Amino acid sequence: MQPARAVTARPQVRAAPVDDTVSGLPCPACGTPNAADRRFCRRCAAPLTPTAEPPAPPWWRVRPFRRRVRAGSGRA
């Protein structure tokens, strides 16, 4: 039997001071107020800038694409 190892004390974690008196635009996802210079929410990490809508699909992609099946190919 080997001798036991000495147990070192675990370091104490100190919480960083958080300034909760931030006034700014609320997050669209969770409603937490954030500073004006932030790009992402400090609580849920949702983007704070409004995203642009994706462009409309081209005219040839508006209708669903269907492949034609040859007669006698075994797939009908």
C-alpha cells in the first residue's frame, strides 16, 4: 500500500463584478438591456443587429425541380 498524497486546497473562485445598470436597447430574444456598442447580447449571445432578409430566389428556382424518369428505367 502506498502512502496517501497530500490534498491541496482548491482555489476560491471570485465572481467578477457585473454592472447591471446598463441602459440600452433590449435584446430581441431575451429582453436583457445591453450597451449600445455591443453586437451580441451579454446574456443569451443573440445578435443585436437586425439581419437583412435573404434575397428572393431567381425565377428558375421558384417552382420545385422535378427530374424526369425515363421509361423502362425501373423507377416509376
